Amino acid sequence: MKHYFVTGMSCAACQARVEKAVAKVSGVSSVSVNLLTNSMTVEGTADSDDVIRAVKATGYGAKLKKEKKNSQKSGFSEEEEALKDIETPKLRKRLALSAFFLAVLMYITMGANMFGLPLPAGLSHNHIVSALIQMVLAAIVMGINGKFFTSGFRSAIHAAPNMDTLVAMGSAVSFGWSVYVFCKMCGMAADGTANAELAALYHDKLYFESAAMIPALITVGKLLEAISKGKTTNALKSLMKLAPKTAVVLRGGNETEVSVSEVRVNDLFIVRSGQSIPADGIVIDGNAVVDESALTGESIPVDKTEGDPVSAATINRSGFIKCRALRIGNDTTLSQIIRMVSDAVATKAPIARIADKVSGIFVPAVIIIAILVFSGWLIAGMPLSSALARAICVLVISCPCALGLATPVAIMVGSGLGAKNGILFKTSEALETAGKTTVVALDKTGTITTGEPVVTGIFPASGVSEKELLSKAFSLEHKSEHPLAKAVVKKADELGAELTETTSFKVLAGNGISAEIGGKTLHAGNGKYIREFAEIATELENAADSAAALGKTPLFFEENGRILGIITVSDAIKKDSAQGIKELKNLELRVVMLTGDNRRTAEAIAASCGIDEWISDLLPEGKAAEIEKLQKSGRVAMVGDGINDSPALTKAEIGIAIGAGTDIAIECAGIVLMNSSVRDVAAAIRLSRATLRNIHQNLFWAFFYNLICIPMAAGLFGPEMNPMLGAAAMSLSSWTVCMNALRLNFVKIKK
């Protein structure tokens, strides 16, 4: 996949033209052009030079984005430059100049004619001179807004008329007709025609003010559109600004402040209170409270100590830490987030294809309609000037821009809002598909549960204290690498249990472990194994059975034929999993848990979380097969975190990866949840549904606007519309679409 910047596009017709041209290039398998960010994504084996030549052949410019894989630099300066709002200042200047000359023109035409405002002595009732001045002023305004004419006519020459073509034609025809009338007036004056006849032409047949007003009003619309488009890219720009600029690294035992681009993998860097962390790494010394809200959306700072991971662009709010850099530049979490958001905006949602198909034929259709309107009214007996005015109205009131912006502006705002809340949509298709989900399949380990066993109960035997049981379990298990042993060690350490060194440590696979302490032999393991050495009391047997019924694993401990007790361990359910599942049900989604665990454990976890449907004892291919079965009842979203979930994530309509999961799972998914919370699955679906609603609203407005306004401009609903009103209406349509998309920022996706 290659990314390009495309220059010179002004509307959806331009976008469609570029896509059509690039799609014909040999080796291109798919192409997507984004009008909002002026970017293009091309997949396939096509040579970049061939792609750029194809774009230039259509009358637009293109250049390849620089690939910066494995670069030390953050690599976003080019993207920041592309997103930088350089149009708004230019448009403001154009509008200010246009407004000045237009004000003078409108004073002469409307001010004097309609409201009786005074004119200089040389102009009052001097229709020839007044018309000449109007022509000069109109020409100046048209020259100031010459971009419409160069772009519009160039596109027409390339057989790809766009919105600028409509504006240029409307203004140029108004100006050309008025020049014709002015010449006619000059001829009549030379022949000595009465002033009354000249006045009639002057007042009723000149459209110099329309010729100037049309590009000026469209510039107003372009300015409003540029401002609102700038706001829709704010989320992406703010993410880029988070990238730290400097780092304090240890070089030769000394602290040295360097540019973040000079940080290398395995460098040691220091972060003091108030400073940003420059790279992804691991804490090797110190303690700190780190604000990770920029990446996860969670406002509560996280404690960091030795061995904990840290991410670039997060902020040390309190404390001092020394870290080792593990990922730098484009490999950091922040860079990956920015890339995902940027790629999501660059790709095209399936719903956008509706607008694309219409946009591709929209401008030629409008030109044909304008010609038919002009011809029809002439045949009906309407004066030439009135028929021409209606045809001009049709040209300037139509708005392909609104169609072209309807989808990308909503996708941009939705993706940005998701990123702010730790929900990353890799593509715009993922953003659209999530909202159509009807079934959510959840992996158990690492998704609903933490994936790390924890001690859930301590049951000492009669005559044995809890302290004694914990101390001997601690001493026995601390040399074991088994996850259950680590849970016991962690709990004992937290409670301050005494650790005694053991000898003759042995691991008996599938059964348990043994060791000697002070000449006594201790054993730990399952019930069957421990019964070989000691009799287990009934109350402990009952406790073990109860724990097993709840999906917990009982560990038995024995010393020299004496049972010490049991410690139960289980994969802890995440604190917000039950709430997340409840939220999914409230969204009227069918929730199913898929797990490789045994039936008893699956049943216990499902009951604890409020899940009504679950399937246990599944191998990776079994999960994919179950997804296929679920797809018969609706669109399925699969949520998982492990390598074993990858086939199911790929099989489902939309894969959702837990952010703390494996790289393979994240690669297979369309959505990544940075907070690793089931609640964010519901939040992602809410956001997707809200974005879809917004796109539908935008498309409805764009289609409805043109459906109503074009017949009005043609005069089918009543009196003649002034071309200036048509230009004003067109300007507002694109602005309305952009502002509606910005409403997404107020959607509460986390409830």
C-alpha cells in the first residue's frame, strides 16, 4: 500500500476523476482518494511514477508520501504539513479583496438603482459609463477569484468538469452576456437611441453584479468549508502534536538533553515530574505516576515502578524514573495510533460508494440540465435574458461538494473521537461495519478475564494457621515457573508471608511439586496427587469442590503426611467486564462467550458476567467454525487478544483486538481497544452507529438540497431565482455538512 498527496481537487467530481484515472493504471488493485485530507491510497504493484503521471494527466498534482519505516524520527512532519490549514488565510484575503470591489459594484447597481443612494455627477444617469465601471469591477472580482476559472475550465478541457466548472460557467456566462448587452448599449448610443431605451437595458439586462457575486459568494462557502474541515482534522493534528521533541538520555554516565530523533533502542533515558516520556520502554529504576490519557482516554494516572512499561507522549505527573528505550520513532504506540487514524481516514467506507457513483456523473448532468432549462424556456417564449438567468442559477446552485464531503468528514471526526477514547479504527470500513453488528463473540482469557491467575481463597486445615499455610506455600512455590505458583507467590508476598529456602525441589508434571524444608518433605498439587501422602479432611474436600464448581483451581498442600490446607486460584474477571456485557445487551446485541477452557470454568465465568450463551473446549479452528455458525444469524464482531483468536478475528465481519493482546491478534483485527476493556466494545459500537447516522444525515441533506434547489433554480416552482441567491445557497450546503459532522464530538460513547 502506498500513500500520496493529491493537489488541486475541489469537489467530489475531482475525487471521482482521479480515482477513475488511477484505477486504469496497470498493477493497481484498488485506489481510494480522500477529498478531506487531499490524500490517496493505492494498493497493488503499480509503479509510483505511473500513478503520479495518471493523476497529472487529469489536471491535478500528486506526490508520494515518504515511507519512514524504522526511521528514528517520528515521521509526521509531512503529514502535519499536509493537514496544515493553508487555505483559510488565502481565502480570507481573497474574500476581503472581493468584498471591497464587490461593495463598490453593489453600491452602483443596487444602492443607486433600488435605494436611490447618490452617485458622483459623472455617473448619475450616465448608463454607458456606469455599465463600463461595472464591467471593470466585475472583471477585477473575477480575477481575484481566478482559481475557479483556471480549475474549472482546465477540468472541462480534460473532460472531467467539476464544481469549479459550474461556478466558472455561471459567472463567465453572466459576464459574457452583460458584455454583449454593454456593446449593444454602446451601439445604440452611437445611433442616438433615446436614453429611456438605454436605461431599460441597463436596469434589466445587465448581470455584472451576478458575475462578480457568484465567485465571491462561493469563496464565502469555501472559507466556511475550510474552517470546518480544519476542525474535523483537529483530532489527528492534536495527536501529532503530542509527539515529544526532546529526551534526557544517559550518555557516558552523564545526563544529556537531545532531540527525540537521536534516541536509540536500548538507550537509558530519565523522566522527571512534568516531563513527557520520549519513547516506548520499560522502567528500570524509580517510581512515578504517569498520565496516559492521551493514548488510552483514561483520566486516572497509572503508577509505574520497576519492570512496568511506559509509552511515548505520556506524561510523568509525579516522581522520577529511569527507563530503557524499546521502541522509538515510528514504532512507538503513539505513532501506530496516528497511523491507524490516518489510514482509517484515507480508506473509503462502503457507504461512500453511493456518493462516489453520483458524484462521477453529477457535474456533467448539471451542465446538461442547464442547457435543457435554457432551451426549454426559450422554446416556451421566455426572453433570452431570463432563460439565461435560470440556466446560470442551475449551474451555480448545484453542489457536488456536499456529496463528496458527506462521508469523509464524518469518518474523520468519528475516528478522531475514537482515538481520544482509546478506540482505534484501522479503516473507515471497520468504523462503518461495527455499527451494523448484531452478534458479539467474546474470548474469555485476556478479554473477559485478566489472563493472569490470582489467589481467590485460603483454606487452612484444622490446627493450621493461615500464616503457616501461606509461609510454607510461599517457600514451596517460589521456585516454580507455573502461572498458578506465581499467583500464590504474589499473594504471599503481598501479605508479608515468611520465605524459607528449600532443598531437593522437584517438579512432577501434571501432578505438582515437592521440596524439603528443615528435614521435612512438602508437597503441593492437585487432590489426586496429595492423597498419595495425606488424608484430606471432608471440609477441605467440600471447599475444593465448591471452588471447582465456580471455575477455580484448588491447590492442595501437605507436609510429612499432614494436610496443611488448600489455596484456590482462578483467572480473575476484569472489574468492568460484567458492566461491559450488560451494556452490549442494552444495545440489543446477542453476546456469546467462546473459550478453550473446560465446561465447568466456562459456565462459572459466564454466570459471573451475565452471559447467557457460551461454548467451551474450543481449539483455535473451533472458534473460527463457531463464528461461521453465528454468522447465519447476523453480523458478527469477534473480540479477542491471543494468537489462538486470530482465525476467528479474521473470520468475523469485524475483528476487535484487546490492546494488551498479541501483535498477531492486533494485526488481524479492524478495531483495537487500547484500554483492553469490554466496555469499550460497546463504546466502539455506539460511536460507529452515531457516525453512520451522521453520514446518512449528510447524504440526505446533500441529495435533498440538490433535489429541491435545482428545480427551484430552473423555475419549475415559481418565480425566477436570482443567480446570486443560488450561489449563496450552494455555499451554505457544504458548510452545513461539515458542521453536522462536528456534532459527533458531543456524542457520549461511554455511558
